[in-house]
Amino acid sequence: MAFVQNVPFFSIMISMFSGIVSSVLPKKPAKWLNTAAISVIGAMSAWLLGYMIEVGGSYTFMMGHFPAPWGNEIRAGALEACMALVFCIIMLLSMLGGRKKLDEEVEHSKHNIYYILTDLLLSSLLALIYTNDLFTAYVFVEINTISACGLIMIRQNGRTIEAAVRYMIMSLLGSGLLLMGICMLYDLTGHLLMSNIKEAVHGIMEAGTYRIPMIITIGLMTVGLAIKSALFPFHSWLPDAYGYSTVSSAAMLSSLVSKGYIFLLVKIFYRVIGFDVICSSKIINVLFVFGLCAMIFGSVSAIWEKDIRRMIAFSSVAQIGYIYMGFGLGTTEGVVASLFHIMAHAATKSLLFISAIGLTDVSAGSRSFFDLNGAAYRNKIAGIGFTVGSLSMVGIPTFAGFVSKLLFAEAAVIHPSQKMLPTLIVLAISTILNAIYFLKTVIRIYVPEKDSVAKEKGFTTVSIKEQKLYTATIIAFVVLNLVLGMMSEPIIDIIQTGLGNFA
């Protein structure tokens, strides 16, 4: 085994141990340890990605060199390494972009707790990406849930505590359904290792025994993860959780947490059950309908919002709908489009949240649209970042969002079915609705405000030199978005190859 193949194990361990060490560190050392851990794991993920592209295929890593069922397994390929790299980049930029605001939003004595939660969140995301054991995945799902809940409520005002409670209630409901599904699957197959479960599932389906219990099991796990990833109509907790938490938390929650659950669902579809079995169970038809509804409902709700951060949050409901709509098409092309959209949405939504805080800070802290006139002139880099993120969400060429929507349209057309027309119609309607609320906001922030009104409201102006780290973060997000939009072909190839290795 090449040394680089230890990267998945080291990545999970480094993030977990950095969280443990941060518990006894003061604010500043904990901050630098967190930054170093994310950077090192990102560099290791890039190393592994290069290696997997060169050698191809995927490999398994036995924990402690004990085979199943006594030991645990990690499985890695190019897709897993690519997703881990993107997650590390997004988390690092989200932490850097919100670092200045963290001092204002979180009590000084609780900063090390914030970094502990961030480290645990990263470890759980990496475990969901790499694990080849279904029960281990469930354990890290719960670690992910606890970390995310802590990141919401650490700001400790009335709205964040309420949002955290609502998040925890819905998330525990999803976790309960997922655990019931895993228990039933273990009872049916006698295995927890994903590859072994798949062999047993195919034997059950070929023999025609336990079909109804198997469909119920698939439904429980799918619905459980759909609830946890805020698929419509299970999204009621999302606007407050994203809208009132710290800016770094909002950026990470919207771009990473739900995507970890969705990536696990893809692994269950392909590596645990088998995508042909999933399609025959008709569960994807339910996901397709809910995905289409989310695309419309999330956008309509965003249009009616007067709070810029809640508007961005409701936009996430629509974007998660895109992902599930791609699954619902029941084709490999649809899943490829959904996986690419996970990356595109992660890069764009974090950019929007980080940019929005720069616009509100120069508008006397107000998040109301009525106070954002001219905000892009008062904070130029935030205005540029929000504009780029908005154009990407609408689907303007050269940006990541355009490639996503193109892939969804192609997936619907390549395999014509009864789902083709609804997909194209809702895709077009959703794009128009996206343009209404995002471009409306862009126009508003570039409409100059009278100097007398600005002084009366206490508006301020900040230059790029005064916020060097924030500026560098916005520029990095913009570059990432352009890379995903203009160099998408190799990334799509990695996704397609990775899905092939999932089977």
C-alpha cells in the first residue's frame, strides 16, 4: 500500500484530535490550530486526488488491518478525494471570511468551543465521505448534527437558540428514521459493510423474498437523510438556522452540512442498495416531485423575504431541490448533475453569505433591503462578491451555476421520459424566479443612496485596505466559482468515474 493511501484515515484523525487539543487551548492558539488542520487536510486531499486520477479505480483501507465484520473499512477514490478537497477549501474560506465578525458574535471565552465544533464538523464530513461501514456513517451523522447545532446556538441570542432547537428536533427525527432503516437492513442482510450489504440485497431482490421490508428500509433511510438535508417540505428549520447564526456558521451550514448527508445518500443508492434497485423501488419518483416543489417554493419564499440573509437561506431550499430533482430523474447523468451542483452550490452560497455580511456591516448592521441602497459602493469587494454569487445562482455562463443548470437540462433530454417536460419547465421557472430576487438585490445595492440619508442612518464606508483578509477571501471564492464554471469538464469526468467505482 502506498503511503498516500493513508490520507483518508489521517484526515479524519487530524481533524478529531485538533478538536480535542483545542479544548485546552485559549482563543488564539485554537484559531491557528483550526486553520492549520483544515489547510493540511486540504493539501493531503489534493495529494490523494492527484494519486487517484493517476492510478484510477478505488481502494479500501482496513482500520487496524482487521477484516469485516471485526474491523472497519475506509474506501476512497477520485470522487471522494475531490469532494474532501472542495469541502476543505469551502470551510477554510468560510472561517477566514467570518473571522472578524466572530469576535463580535461569540463571547471571548467560547471561541475555543467554536473551533472544537468546527473541527468535529470537518471530521464528520470526511468520515461520511470516506467510510465504507453503514453504522460508522450513522455515528458520524450524529456527530455532524451535534456540531452543527452547537455552531447555530453558540451566538446565544433568542433567535439562534430557537433555531437550534427546531434544527435539533427535525434532525433527530431524520436520524431516528435513518437508524431504523439501518437496523432493518442489518436484520435483512446480516452485514454493515457497504459492499457486503449490496451483495445480500441483490440476492434478496433476485430471490423475490422480503421485497416489501426492503422497500420500507430504503424509504426510511432516504426520508431520514432528506429531512436532515432540508428537502421540502422538511425545511422549516433552515431559514432561521442560516439567517441568525454567525456568518461563518451560516456559510458552513448552507454549503457543507446538508451536502454531507446528500453524499452519504448517494453512497447508499450506489454502494449499499444498488441504483437499479433504487429505481425499481420508485422512491426516486417521490424525490423528483419534492425536488420540483422545492425549486419553486424556495424561490417564491425568497422573493417575499425582506431580510437579505433569510432570502439567501430560502434560496438554499430551492437549490437542494435541484439536487433531489437530479436524483429523481433516475439516470446516471442526473446524479452527475446533482453531485456537480453540490460543489457549485457550496462555493456560491458561502460566497453570498460572506458577501452579505460585508454589505450589512456598512448599512448600520441592518439586513433589510430598504437599508441596502448603495451598499456595494460603501463596501466594494462585498458588492463584487455578492454580484458574482448572484450571477452564478441565476445561471449566467462562465459561473458554476450555469454548468449545473446545463447538466440538469442535458440529463432530462438525454433519456426522454415523462419527467423530461416537467424538469425543463420547472428549471426554466426556477431560473426566472432566481433572477427576480437575486438581480433585484444586486440592483438595489448598486443604487446610490443620498449622502444626507446615509449620514442620518449611520451608514459607513470601508475600503479594501481596511479588510485585507476579507478581500482575499472574497477573491478566492470568486476564483473558485470561475474555476468550477470554466474548467468543469475534468471535474465532471472525476464525478462520472467516481460513480462507476461506487458500483
